[in-house]
Amino acid sequence: MTLEVIVLAAGKGTRMRSALPKVMHDLAGRPLLDHVLETISSLSAQRIHVVCGYGAEIVRKHVGEPGWINWVAQVEQLGTGHAVQQALPQVADDAIVLVVYGDVPLVRAQTLGGLLAQAGTNRLALLTAQLPNPSGYGRIVRNEDSQVIGIVEERDASADELDIGEINTGFMAAPAAALRRWLAMVGSGNDQGEYYLTDIISCAVHEDIDVVTVSCVDGDEVLGVNSRGELAVAERLYQTRQAESLMAAGLTLHDPARFDLRGQLHFGEDCEIDVNVVIKGTVTLGTRVRIGPNCQITDSKIGNGVEVRANSVIEGAEMAENCTIGPFARLRAGTKLAAGARVGNFVETKNTTFGRDSKASHLAYLGDAQVGQRANIGAGVITCNYDGADKHQTVIGDDAFIGSNSALVAPVQVGDGATVGAGSAISRDVPSGELALTRAEQKTQHDWRRPQKKKTE
Ligand code: UD1
Ligand code: CA
């Protein structure tokens, strides 16, 4: 019995009120469709067919052209039954087909495995769920012997049918040959004038084919995303799931409801994350890393014992052990800090390396800079790395001291142990161990008097 999966992703998603195809809306930083494809990739299917239509070029461009996906076009979106029909000519007659809706992102592979275990050459397996609030979903209609006799869409349902709490999740598994036969019989005489996949249930019942249901215990798994409101609900559910597994793996989250992971987070022992932190891309924390509130960290590696204080934004950076970052620091791509370095408040770094124990404690911009060990960068120091056309390097030696409010006009080098006096504009190299300053000398004027306001009577 071979398995082929058909993923339905052709709809516009009218209720999203968006130009973007619905399955391309992000959940935890990745399109809904990616979540679905990831889940089904573990089912060892012979082939995966993805039906796309509205915004097909956008969908296909995003997914790329992996060999394991067969793209199927549904030029006009005439309904879920019609969508499945577009894929069937390319499905082997003796295969079992699993139908998956691209807008139901939270289903677990294990749940789909349970459904497939019930599938067979002469039966139709349907994943259903009991929901406290079934509104919006198709309802499962059973006869007095509790056998499924059909699915009725909410907009076509009678008042009694609307009271049914058991819903159609959209996941079903059926033999390809039978699906082909049934779909040829389905009409579009319903409220939406569409060819509904759900109408094949009554076809199966008519042919005396077993319709078996598998009940999904966790109703959250089968949430369909049709609106931005539902997308937000799905996002929170997904984030909660991730937060729980991170905590189970030993991460402290001060408030799991105020933590967002849009990618992968790897961490060592005893790391701690305060509230409102957003992690994107791939982020690796060593051991004992502490992240303060309101930080955003993207594609970075943070070493053992590093403290990232509140409101810092870090992207494409690497920090060795025991660095201190922030509060309010901004580390941009290509920032590499050696052990014990400190980048303090309102300091921005880009394409910059710091040697061991070097510091820029406040209000500085370091771009295209190479800073040695134990250097001290004063408040207000700017590397002028851009001349309007090209970027240039600033090299600062070990134990150098750059006085506050200095501009280092690149390309320029400050030697080991050199000092730059506060308020200097340095455009020529400073030799090791020397003091350079460009500021005008201070004068004291003894006979000067401050102007006084004339008194009027
Ligand atoms: C569908 C089911 C409903 C079920 C619910 C579960 C039908 C008729 N209804 O309703 O019983 O409770 O899902 O979430 O199947 N699509 C296409 N081509 C089309 C139409 C839709 O590819 O012509 C795709 C959509 O992109 C979407 C999926 O099929 O990913 C489901 O379509 P949607 O319109 O969201 O169906 P629902 O009204 O949610
Ligand atoms: Ca839907």
C-alpha cells in the first residue's frame, strides 16, 4: 500500500483580506504551508502533490523546486473537491491518498500517522474532532447507529446540524481509485456553488464503503486558519507549544506567554530569558546566558555566561564567553566579540571585531572596525567608515584608549597603547604608545565679563 499526499493550497483566503495567498502567511516566521510540508515530510509518502492556484508563482518560488514535490495547478478555484481532482491524474490507482489542507498548520505527524493506520483499500478514514465551539467547520452527520453518513458545511447546515460538536478537520485518507470515482459524482449544488471534497463521504456511504473516524483529542491541532484572528490564535498556540518544550529541555522563560521563537533556538545549561524576547533564525546560547527583557536576537551565537541586558537588538553576531551587552545595544551583522568584551547602551556595531576585554560602554558607532584587546572606546566615538562611495577599515590596537566624542576617519589605524584625546577628528594613523589630539587649545580670558541685562525703572 503506497501513500501519496495531496496538499490543498490553491485558495486565495478571501477572509484574510490580503493580496498574499493564505498559505503564505507566516506562523512563527514561516509560511503556513512550510509547517504543513514539514509535518507530512515525516510520513514516508511515495509522492507529495501540492495544488496551487491563487498566487501560485509566489508559493512555488518560496518552496523552490524540491524533487519530492509535484506541483499541480488549479487555475480556477472551484472548491476542495475540484482541487483534489486536479491532482488525481498523477496519482497511482492503487495508492492511498492522504488529503491535507494547507491552512491547518498545527496538526502533529503522530496524529496523521494514527489516521493512516485506519486507512485501507476499501475504507475511508476521516480525522474528526469534538470542539466546544465548532463554528466555521463542516459538521459530521451520523445516523442513529452512530455511523457517519455525511459532512455538512456550516453555511448549508440546518439548525439541528449546527448543534453538532463533531467537526471535519479536513484530513482524510482514501484509496485513489475510489476518490476518482466519487469526485466524478460530486456536484456544486451548495451555497458556495463549489465542488466540495466533503461530499464524497455520502458517495462512500452509498457504496457501502466503511467510513471510519479517528478523533483528534487535542482540538488545537486542527485549527483552520481562515482569518487574521485565527492566524493570531494559531501563532499563540504554536508559541506555547515551543515554549513548553524549551522549558522541558531546561530553559528558564520568565513568562512563556511573552516569548516568541521564529526559528531555532539551541541552548546550554541554566540559560534565562526575560519577558518580551523575540528570537529569529538560528540562535545558539552557551551555558548560563541571561537575556533581559525586550530583546530581539537573530541568527547569532552567544557564549557562556554572556549577559544581554534589556532592549538590545542583535543580528548576525557572535560573542565569546562573559561579554556584557546593552541595555539598548545594537549589534549588527559581522560583529564578533572576544571573551569579556562589553558593548553598552546606545552603541551600534557592524562588521566589527573586539578583542578580549575591550569596551565601548556608551553611545558609539563602530563600523568596519577591528579593535584589539583591552581597548577602551569612549562615549560618542564614531568610526567614519563610509566616504559616500566605499567602506573603509578602522584598526584599533591593544590597550588603545579613544577619548570621548572622537571621529576616526577610515581608513585609519590607532596603534597599541595609543591614546586619542577627547573630541579629536583622527584621519592619520596614530603610532603605538603615542597621544594624538586634534582639538583646538583651550584659552582662559581673564578680563571677560558676562553681558548683563540693563535694569529699567
Ligand atoms: C474546509 C472543509 C470543512 C472543514 C474545514 C477544516 C470543504 C468543503 N470544507 O472548509 O468541512 O471543516 O475545511 O478546516 O472542504 N482550496 C483549494 N482550492 C479550492 C478551494 C480551497 O486548494 O478551490 C484549499 C484552500 O487553499 C485551503 C483548503 O483548501 O487551504 C481549505 O479551503 P477553505 O476554503 O479554507 O475551506 P473551509 O471553508 O475552511
Ligand atoms: Ca479553512
